[in-house]
Amino acid sequence: TFFLPFLVMLFGFLRMSTTALTSQAAGAVDNQAVQRPLQRGLLIGSGFGLFFILISPLISLAATIIMPASSAVEGYMSTYISIHIFALPALFMNAAMLGWLYGLQSMRLGMVQLLLINGLNIILNFVFVIGFDGGIGGVALASVIANWVGFFFVLFMIRQQFLSYLKGIFSLRAALSKEGWSAYGALSRDIIIRTILLYFVEITLLYAAGLQGDVPLAAIQLIVVIFGLIAYSLDGFAHASEALVGSAIGADEPQTLRQIMWRATCLAGLFSLMLSVLLALAGTSLLSLLTSHDSVIQATYQLWPYVLCLAPSAFLAF
């Protein structure tokens, strides 16, 4: 469903704020400040994750009101939410750990985390859905297991590789200390506003499509998935920029900062044009990989000129 990814993206500040503040602290060679964003990210992620589990029936109700669909689709959505909701604490804490790794420019371990979670998720989907005929519930359960396995594995790896930064990492007192909260709050506020504005557009499209029927809803959902693929592609520039910009600010190197901003913008712009060319060439071949329903493919392809504009119009945000 779309509603849970919205919650996950709404809490994207756990990664981005953590990356920014960690990279600045690392650039300033302040080991005590380096661990603080991770402490707070884990605290906020676990707390809100448990809160959403407690109110999961209300989330299911809100999802059906905001995005009405047929009774069958609404039933699938409720089933998915009721199971997948248990992945949220791990999802949020994984985001904080990933942001911390990016802030320290440890991209390799961050890649290991993403490959482990997504790879295990794919394997478990085959096992639960095809092997045990688990349906939508099997898809949700696969995500829950993959995210929790990824969390414990990466937490162990962080403890092993970054012991010099992690004194008192589980100290609630240190996480709640006043120092640095204003910067964390200001960054998180701006990122949340950005996320809400972005998803307000997507929710509006899905709501309007859902009123027209399941085929238009599926077509818009496919376009949202394609935009997600574009976003993940451009995220490479975002992640590199966050880490390098923060490090330059922490080290007080304005010339380096300007170079990073200019080069990242130019490279991301060129890459966005390449993505549009690839989408133009892929066309229906890509859609046939995402769905087997001809009616959905035709409805989506009618909107293809807009899809080709997604990357060039969005790259500056990254």
C-alpha cells in the first residue's frame, strides 16, 4: 500500500538529519558529537515505531478513508498494514543507522545493509508467497523479517567497526541531553515539510485515480513506483552530497563546499537526462516487467510523456 511508505518517508529525517550532523561532527573531529545523532535517531525511531504499532487499527482506517478503492483492494491494504506495521521500529532505526554510516562516509557498510535487507526481502517473498501461498500477508511478513534481521546485523557491525565513536551509545541520558537538539530539530522540521509537500501531490493523484477505478489507480501506482526507481538512482548524488557537504562545513572549508555543490548539481543533471532517455527507450518493455495486465500497461503508457519529465524536473531536489 501507499500509506506505510508515506510514514517511512515522513521519517526520512532520521537518515538525512543524522547524516548531516554526523558528517559535520566528523569534519570538526568531534568524536563525542559524532555519536549523538545516532543515539537520538535510534531513540526516536524505536519510540515512534512502537507508537504506530499501538495505533495500527487507526492507521488502517485512515488509509481506507484517504485512499478509497474497491472492497477487495481495501481488504488487501488492511491485511498488509496489520502485519507490516511490526517492521516500522526496525525500518526507522535502520534509517538512522544508514544516515550515521553515510555521515562517516562508510558507504560500503551502508550498501551491505541495503543489499541484505532488500535481498532477504526478495528471497522471503518467493518463499512465503510462492512456496507457502501466503499472498499479501506473506509479502508483509517478508518485509518484517528482513528489516529486523538487517537491523541486528548492521548494529553488530557498527559496534565492531566504530568502537571509538560509540561510548555510551545506548545511554538515554546522553541521547536526551540538551546539546545539539535545536540543530537536529531544525533540520528534521525542514525535511518533514519537504516530505509532506511531495507526498501531498502523490496522495492527491492516488485519491483521484482511486475514484475512477482500479485500473487508473494501478496506473498511477506504477508511475509512483517508477518515480521511486528514479529517486533511488538520484539518491546516490544526494547521499554523497550530504556527507561531503557536512564534512566541508565541519572543517570550515567554504571553497571545498562550493566545489562539491557545483559538481554534484552538474552530475545529477546529466544523469537525470540519461534516465529520461532510458525510460523513453524502455517504454512498454519496462511496464511489462512491472505488471501483466494489458489494461494497466495501456493506461500507464498514455501518461508516459509525464514520466519522461520526472527525472529532469526533480534532480535539483536531490
